[in-house]
Amino acid sequence: MRRSEFQSLGSAIKDYLKEEKLDGKLAELEAVNLWESLIGKQIARATSSIYIKDGILYVHLKSSIVRNELFMMRNEIMQAMNQQIGSRVVKAVILK
């Protein structure tokens, strides 16, 4: 092997994930895992489930008061998640 054929482990893994089309799913999982750090523990406790489907972040909440507060902040939440991930993973936020 020539020296130019060597590749770092990190870039090899990224290339593999891109080839297998798993990089988008990992970014979605990362967005879901960011929820508590972006929103805070108190509001995260009021969340019953959170998932992403087709670029839409679905958040099920136990409290209507928290839902109303987050409804006004949904654009900021979407922008903060996408900024932390480094790509546009979340295209919309739906609160239920």
C-alpha cells in the first residue's frame, strides 16, 4: 500500500455510513438525543415521547401549558437542533 491510500478511521466510518445511507438516521437520532440539553430537564420531564419522521420532529407532551410555551419557540428549537447537528435534519416541529 502506498501512503496516499491510508485513510483515518473516522473518515472511513463516515464514508461507510454515507454509502449505506445511514448518516441521515444517525443525525435524526442525534437530534432526538439533543432534546433535553436544548430544552432543559423540567420541560423534558413533561415530554412523553419524541421522534423524527420524514424530517418532522414530533413531540408528545403531558402538559398543555408546556405545549403552548414550546409552540411559540418551535422555530428556535428547530434552528438550534439543526445548528448543533450541522445539517438540516429537522424541517418542522409538531407538538401534540
